[in-house]
Amino acid sequence: MELSVGQKVAYPGQGVCIVERVEQRIVAGTPMKFYLLRVVGDASQILVPVANADSVGLRPVISQRQCRRLINRLGEDFEGISTDWKARSRQFTEKLQSGDVFEAADVLKKLTFLSHCKKLSFREQTLLEKAKSLILSEIVNSDFAEEETIVPRISELVETACSKHAATQTQEFAAAIH
């Protein structure tokens, strides 16, 4: 995939970045081309070899059509949640590192649901905030909506999904996750 300077891209686990420049550097005596990315959320920089852009999961920001699909999916019920905290943590981390914003939406809904059942651990709270951040960054940077208007809408949709899911859960699940 060829990226251009000024293009917005999504970098797994970091969120939306802007391609600031393409530069050549010498690595172990071999000239290599790199994308210099600036993370929109915190202005940090990431250097990605052009040859590795696809393998690290670098991709264009989602389209407005995909944003509509994401927004709709935020309000839908979701699959069950593991009662094993280790498996849950590993699964959520993998989903966030995949770079797939739809997987981040699943993490957001599940952790929000868990937060209604119990106090989240520090790790779970961090993953919840990361999922929110990745989704918000992607929606805002796709020029689908302004942050001020989309944040309450995201919260409302996620709460709707949690209500739908709660209707299907048993008391045993609530007891098992504590």
C-alpha cells in the first residue's frame, strides 16, 4: 500500500495518525524508506518501514459508510463474555491490537457491560478507555461527526447494547465474574 504525505491512517493500538513525511535512512548499511507518522491523539511519532506497512496493520481511516456501519453496530447485542479474567484480558488486548475498529467496538461494549456488574480492574479500565479512544478517533478523523456530538451518541448506543445483553444474561454469569 502506498501512502501519501498528509494522509490519515489507522495504526493498530495507537489510533489515527497522519503521514508527515517519507524519508530514507540507512539501517545496517542498507538504505530503507520509512513513513514518519504523527499520532493525532498525543502528537507522538512512529517510524514505520514502507516495506512493513501492510504487515504491521497500517490502513486508511474508515470511510463514512463504514462509520455508519460502526455506529449501528455499537447499539447491537454482543456475544457472551468469558468469566475467566485472564482469557478476557488476552482476548480484549488482541482485539485492540488488531487495528480493527469493529473489534474495538466489541471490547467497548463488553467492558462497559462488565463495569455495570463489577468494578473494573485497572487493566480492564485501561482497555475500556483505549477502546473508546480508538473508536472516537476513527469516527472523528473520518469526518463523519464532530467529537462533541458523537461522544454522547456513542455512550447512548453502547448502553443500549448493554441493556439488550443484560436481558439475555443469567444470575449465574453475574455471580461468576465477581
